[in-house]
Amino acid sequence: MADVPAPTAGSVPDAGAPATIRRQRMLALIGERGFVRVGELSDTFGVSDVTVRGDLAVLEGTQGIRRVHGGAMPRVTGPLHELSFEEALQSSADEKRSIARAAVALVEPGMSVIVDVGSTCMALARELVCREDLYDVTVITNGLTIALELENAIPRVQVIVTGGTLRPLQHSLVAPLASLMFTHVHADLAFIGCNGVDAHAGITNINLPEAELKREMVQASARAVVLADGSKTGRVHLGRIGELSDFAAVYLGASADGEALRALRAAHSRVLVVDE
């Protein structure tokens, strides 16, 4: 059998790219897939394994990845323990209310809105109920507690629950079936919660099924914004929701880490810190 020729610069789309651009593309690929082997990166970018390992060494030092045997993955910097909805509700409560009050101003009468699960999104739901000027608003949510909170705004607000499998820890509905809803709707706006907001790794979540559903919420909306208290800045978790550029704005609490915040603002023009 004839030998298969090695990829050449003309046959590999990313071959010949400057090192800085190649590394940024590697970073995006690692973030997208969660784990990428050295050989895959070598084939994709048309460079040697030695060059790939050198690139990964640079990225490990500056861009939030972790080298593991045979490849690389995003560096998980957040706590491995996922707080329950009730635990999270008590944490940074005033800050979350401030974020919600700022973000709810985006909602106008007649809009269709996706509201994600989580304690900051619960604060947003409460602010929606208080907005007596709103009418003909449709809210789609996978959060049972959020749906019950919004019941107080019916009939000004129509509430649609996705369906799906119940995650008791967050009182959330996930796959199977939860994602089916988002193949049939296109909302004006989506409010997305998360566990990590990082300039390089983007928006991440500790739970993979919820991260997958959040990605589908973003895709099903004309505009998506992130709601995150300050403790989420600079943290990276396993489930990738999207890049910073996938979101129209990121609303952060005032306790955000200064260094992480500067990096975020350098990466995205609409990182908004909400003072309490």
C-alpha cells in the first residue's frame, strides 16, 4: 500500500499562520472541544509535534490551558463543588439584585425573553415581576423556581417552561427534551447565568448538561447577555458556553477581581460592572 503523504502547507488551512495567530486558534479549539491531542493540533496547523508542545507551553503560562498527557485542556480554576440553588441564593445576594436591576432595563413590552437558571437569574425574574410597565412579554425558562416566581406577573407575562429532565440541585430542566424547545423558538433576548467568566476561556459552567443547554439558548436568541456576580470573574470550568464575543454584554458584580476585570475589558467592549 502506498504511503499517505504528510500534509503540506497548501493542504492544511492553518499552515503557515504566524505563531501568535496559530496559538490563538489552538486556544479556541481547546476551549471548544475541552481536550485536544498534540497529534490533532499538529495535523490541523501543519506544524511538528515539537512546535505544538512549544505553543502549548506558552499558552499554559499565559492563556488558561492545562497540559495533560498527550494534549491539553482548559484550566479549571473554579471550585469542583457545585453549590445548590439555595446555597447560591444566599451568596452575594445584594450584588445579584444590583445586577438584575441593571439588566432588566433591557426588557421592553412585546419582547420574547429566555431566562436561564441560577440565583442571579432568579433575581432578574423578581425584577421582571416588579416591572409593571411590561406587557405582552413571553419568558421561556428551564428553571422551575424561576417559572414559579414569574407566575406573579401573569397575565402581563406569559411563562413557557421547556420541559426535560429535572436536576434537583438547581431545580432545572435539562436533556433529554429540554433542548427541543430551542429548536422551535427565536427569542429577542437571553439572560445567561454561569460559573466562570474569563478573558481567554470565555463563559463556562461547572455542569456539562446545563452548559450544553445554555449554548442552545444563546443560539436561539437574537441577543444574549451574561449575568455573573463578581466571584465568577477569572474562573474557568469544564463546560464551555461560548466566547465573550458571543454575548452582547457581560453584567458583573462590583466584587469582580481587578486583574481579571482588566483582562475582560481588553477582550470585550461591553463588560459592565454594576455597583451596589
